[in-house]
Amino acid sequence: MGGGPQGSGTGGPPQEPPAPQQETAPTSRRSRSRSRKERAADDSEQASQSKDTERAPQSRIGWSPYDEGPRSRAPLWFAIGGVVVLGLLGGGLAVMWNAGGPSTAETAEPRRTSAPLVSVPPGKYGFAESRSMDPEAITVKEIFGSKKTFTVSGRAYEMTITSKDKKCTDGALGDKLQKALKDGKCNQLVRASFRDKSGKVIGTVGVANLTTGKTAGKVAKSGDDKNYVKPLTGKDSVTKFLGSGSGGTKIWTHGHYAIMVWFQNKDGTKPDKKGSKRLFQAIDDITGATVFKALDNRSVTGSPLT
């Protein structure tokens, strides 16, 4: 059987008789002198290594979309099959993004203002914890804003089309997702599609209104490469390609809301490392400037963003 070293045995080579004391004393003193120097050198080396160890984590400055940490909503892109399917909605090749950000059951904690507005209920999402505390219906204008074009840190985007689905299941693909929406008593689903200025990145963002954070979490957990927001094709020359080719999908929650995204390259190809980073940045920019801005406000005030 394997294992670590065992204790010393009882046998061993015969021991040599000790040398006379007068001969060993100088050697012993020199040995002790060397030991002190060696110990000092070892202590110095260990201290240096300890400092290097403490400094190491600080060298990782900023966030990379390829990190597996909880610092961003941006997801990671799994490997996709190379076949490009130029078909109608649902004919695209979807993958489920792994959580490079918060788990599918939650998003980052909402930002709370310091202004004394109202008494915010306890809980991570305040009023947005449940529909009973946040009863006013969402609108396309509130969630996505009224501006067709907007800029985030110099990066320009355009909203090309919006939709308010009569039935939540009309804006979702996949039996599991549709069932979760029904079970969660989804009463609203709004969607909008976007493109970046270059026309290389296109995507759809959807927000579903569920009864509670628990039911929204079940919607998020139902998401996979066969259950995702239905891409909303635009009438322009760029977002009309939404839903064809390869795409990436993800579902998060914010209280009783489920936020669903589908993003892709315009030509439907699998993104390389640089392309993936561009997609993640677009998702972060677009949802941060629209959806999460509106839902953070509801968490704190219990009212729609105006």
C-alpha cells in the first residue's frame, strides 16, 4: 500500500565511536556558527517569498471576461459547432453561457441611492423582491428607454426594434422555459434588439415579470441551449439576421424579473477571443444603460423609472 514515510526502524548500521572531545569542539562551534547563518539566510528567503505571495493577487488588475469570478454579469462563451444555420427564428445554433458573473438565480446587488426616498423593504432587491411589493406594470419605454441611439464610454449602440408580447411564451423558445414562465405566472415580457455602431454585434434582450424572486429563479434555471429568449428580428439591414447562425444565450434575475439575452455576430459565426470580448462588452453596456438602470430604480423606489 502507498503512503507517506514511516517511522525509523529498530535496526541500522553500527555507530562509530565518538571522536575525542578536544577534536570535536571546534567543529561543533563552526557547525553552530554555520547553522545560525543558514537559519538567517533561510529566514530572509522565507520573508521574501511571503512578501511575493502577498503581492501576487494585486498584479491582477481589472476584470477579464474570461475570469471565473463573480464581478460581472458578462458570461463566458462555450465552444460552438462550426455549422452555420441560416434559418428563421429558432433555426440558429445556441449555446448556454456559463456564469462568469453571478449565478443564474441572481445578479449583482442593486445600487441604492443615498437620498431619503422611501423606506426600502428588507431583502437584496428591496421592492423588486416580489410583484406584490412592485405591482406597477413594466413598459418598453421604462425598461429600454426612449432613445434609439446611445453611447457608453465612447461605444455607440442602436435599438432597432421593440416588442411587448401578448403572452410571455410568445417571446421564449423551448418547452422548459415556456413552462417555467407559465408556472411563475409571467404576465409581461418585453423585448428589444440592438446593434453596435459597426454592425458586427447584434442581440436581443428580454425582461419577464414573474411573481417572486423564487419563480424568477426557476425561469433562470430552465435556460440552456434549447431554452432561451426568442431573438427579435429587426427590419434594418443588420438586426434582420438575428436568430440565424450561432448565438450565445443567458438568463439572470433581478428580484421577480428574469432578464434574458441572446447575442451573436451579425454573420452568425462563432466569435474568437477578441470577438467574444466585444460581445460581452456590448451586453454589459446595453443592459447596464437600459434594463438594470430601470430595475435598480424599482428596487429602491418601488416605482417605474421616469
